[in-house]
Amino acid sequence: MLKICCIGAGYVGGPSCAVIAFKCHDIKVTIVDLNQARIDAWNSDRLPIYEPGLDEIVFARRGKNLFFSTDVDEAIREADLIFVSVNTPTKKSGMGAGMAADLAYIETATRRIAQVATTSKIVIEKSTVPCRTAQSMRTILEANSTKGIRFDILSNPEFLAEGTAIQDLFHPDRVLMGCLQTPEGLAAQQKLVDIYSRWIPRERVITMNLWSSELSKLAANALLAQRISSINALSAICEATGADVDEVAYACGTDSRIGPKFLKASVGFGGSCFQKDILNLVYLSEQLFLPEVAAYWKSVVTMNEYQKMRFTHRIVRTLFNTVTNKRIALLGFAFKKDTGDTRESAAITMCSYLIQEHAQLAVYDPKVPPKQIIADLIEPGVGTNEVEVKKHVSICSSAYEACVDADAIVICTEWDEFKMGALDYQRIYASMNKPAFIFDGRLILDAPKLREIGFKVETIGKST
Ligand code: UDX
Ligand code: UDX
Ligand code: ADP
């Protein structure tokens, strides 16, 4: 039986390797992590991450050919293929602080493989990493390979988006793979191609050299984020001129060279990848003495920060230039709908600005646990401390509860349950202070209908 080990049971490793187990019953998949609580959760009825469709897949295969464990060494020892899916956060200090990826977790995992392996392994880089990381992994592994044991390195970056991870893994636009263009490298790559080909059409499995594969992942995320910053920059012009950003996006998106996707103006992009990967690209460009290239990509992040600040300023300005002690219902805290993940969520920055303006925030999100919201707001660098957060933030268990006695509602995440048909906005209006304001940061509401009820509505990318 072919055996796969996945190091790192997070948002990437968990779903992607669970899907391999689901699609290939004859492969034993063991997902390991150092974090005991996380592994316990994977082994329980309440999985550590919320992802539509994930429960069914895990429950169908767990204990059969899918296992979750903290015994990293044993899983490495028995595996033929090892996916490295550990976290690669932006460095907080030292060289490249605030920009470069922290590769300490990758290196620790790689050294562990080198130490405990007693047979040859194919090691697959799954986490998004800076270019040439595979080279460092190879150097570490080769320095430790002994007679009869060889390590082949593949790059196989993951393109799943949270909230649609299972669909993305079942029907990916493409699976990308890179290897050293040597007979051994190509043979190792073929083994991985054979696995994906069980459920993905062969022509969608793209192969190339290691470095192209690593750079392609960074480039894809940078291009996607750049589209959002571009439409968000246009949203500012729309608000100032009377153009409507949805109409502009539609007009542009119907050009087949541009395409309609990823042109939704918003309070700003979040998530663990976009900002991190762009900053990675900025750092790489600087290292390569390409300051103009670095500045170009940096501007995508700058525009995103500007968008969050701009929308918050609009809220304060509209509420008669002061939000001191006003109750503001913040609907949605996750960085997008259908996930409980809050990493880099625009809501964090917006809450921090509003707390600094002394607002009273009533936050509700369907999937983010209350303690996560508090933890995010007191994280160093966010700009608000524990005392302020305690004084200014209450966490609510429904949208209705958050809106009672509120002066304003701010839509931060586009959850379906906040849409017009799903929430009774008449009831909400009746429970609010007047004038009752709604700020739609996600373009999900019907402003004319809300105005009929009596709301004062402000929408991102629209002047009225
Ligand atoms: C453009 C728009 O395409 C068209 O819709 C608009 O009405 C007028 O402006 P045009 O300038 O005639 O049309 O040519 P286009 O094919 O868009 O190319 C513009 C420039 O971009 C050319 O110099 C072309 O060589 C360059 N280009 C285009 C690239 O460098 N790379 C590409 O992938 C595409
Ligand atoms: C992204 C990439 O899509 C995925 O391929 C990669 O593997 C990881 O990074 P993810 O961060 O999970 O996935 O979600 P995505 O759907 O890309 O959204 C990222 C952010 O952009 C969210 O905050 C979302 O709300 C925002 N967004 C997206 C917009 O503001 N407008 C859009 O049109 C699309
Ligand atoms: P991602 O979104 O990239 O999946 P996560 O932070 O959700 O990132 O998951 C990464 C996981 O990797 C974490 O649960 C972390 O505990 C785990 N991890 C990090 N280093 C190691 C290691 N050396 N061995 C095993 N697990 C590790």
C-alpha cells in the first residue's frame, strides 16, 4: 500500500490530503502536526476548521485510510511521499522583517525528515514558499542522505481558496508540479502525477521546472490581489464621481481579455496568502536589486490598506464626524464568507480604527469563535490593547442582537445570512437608533429597498 504523510494539519494540509484519501482508498494518508489540540480536533466530531463539505470527506475515510496523529516521526518513517504543509508566516523580526517568509517551520520539518527517514522519500513542498526554497530543502536532505536512501524534491503548490476548498480540490483549474529536470526528478514527479490523475484530467496536471512552479504560485496570488486592488482603486473614483463600481466591473469583465471574476470591490482583501505572498515577491525583488519591480507589487498592498482606512473614514464622516460611544454593529469578522478564518481580515483593521475613535462595537460572525475575535484585536501591531478591547467590543450571538440600539451597521464579510432575503431588515430597523445607517462594504445589499424602509445607506464604490 502506498503511504503518504502530510506534515502540518492546517487549512492547506488538512483538506488537500483528506481529499487524496477520499479519492484513493488504496493509499494510506497520515496527517501529522505538533499541535496536540489541533490533532485531537481532527479526530473529533468538531473539526478544527470550517469548510463546506470537509466533514463528510473526513468522516467517510477517517480510521480507514485517513489518520491524524502527533507521531510525526512514525508517519515520516513509513511514508513513500511526504507533503510539507507547515505554516510560513511573514517574519516579525530580523532580516526581511514584515516582508520575508519565516522558513523556520519548513526547515525544522525538513531536518526532521532527514533525521528519521530510513528509506528513500519523495518530499513535496506544498506550503507557499519563496523561490528557491526547494533548493534549501534539497541541500539539507542531501547532506543527510546515506547510501541506499535518496530524497527527491517536488514543488506542488496548492491553489485552493478557503470556503470552496473541497470543490477546488475536486475540480481544480490545474494542478501545478515542478521538479528537477533529471531522470530521477521526472520519475518522482510521475508518481505524484499518477495520484492526481485518478480524479483530475491529465491535461490539467501541469509540469515544469521547480523554480517556475514556486514562482507561479506567488505570481498567481499577486495577480489576483492586484485585480482586487485595481477595482478597489476604481471604487474610490466611483464614489467621488457617481459612477457605480458594479457597473464598471461588469463593463470591464465582459471583455474576454479581462474576464468577470475577482472584480468585486470590497473593504479590502484578507486571508493568509495574498498579503504574505506579495510581500514575499517584494522582498525577492529587492534582493534581486529590482527596486521598481518591488515598488510595483508593494503598491497592491498599499492600496489595500488605503481601502480599509478610506471606508472607515467614510463611516466616521457620515456619522456626523464622531462615533464616540456610538454602537456600531459589525457584521462579519472572517476574511471572506464560508470560513471561520480571520487571518489578515479587513474587519480587524476596521475594528481597530473604530476603537481608536471610541466607538462601541457589537461584533457578530457566524463561524468565528468569540475568543478568536478578541485575540485578533489584541494582537501586537493591530493598534488596540486588551483594556480598550474589553471596554469597546462586545461579541454577539446573532445579527439581530448586534443591531439592537445600534446607530450603524457595517457589513464586513459577505455571508449569505446577511443578504436581504435572509435577514429581516424591517425588524432590524425598528430596533436601531435613528437615523439608522448601513455601510455595505461588500456590495451585497439592495440599497433602494433599504432606503424605502428608512435606512441611510452608504455602499462601497457608489456615491449614493
Ligand atoms: C487597445 C485595446 O485593446 C482596445 O480595446 C482599445 O479600444 C484601444 O486600445 P490597441 O492599442 O490597438 O488596443 O492594441 P492592443 O492589442 O491592446 O495592444 C496594446 C499594446 O500592448 C501593444 O503595444 C501590444 O504589443 C501590447 N501588449 C498587448 C503586450 O505587450 N502584451 C500583451 O499581452 C498584450
Ligand atoms: C487565495 C487564492 O484564491 C488561492 O488560489 C490561494 O491558494 C490562496 O489564496 P483565499 O485567500 O482562501 O485564496 O480566498 P480568496 O477567495 O482568493 O479571497 C481572498 C480575499 O480577497 C478575501 O478577503 C476576499 O473577500 C477578497 N476578494 C476576493 C475581494 O475583495 N474581491 C474579489 O473579487 C475576490
Ligand atoms: P496553512 O494555512 O498554510 O495550512 P496553518 O497555520 O493552518 O497553515 O497550518 C500549519 C500547521 O503546521 C500548524 O498546525 C502547525 O502546528 C504545523 N506545523 C508547523 N511546523 C511543524 C512541524 N515541524 N511538524 C509538524 N507540524 C508542524
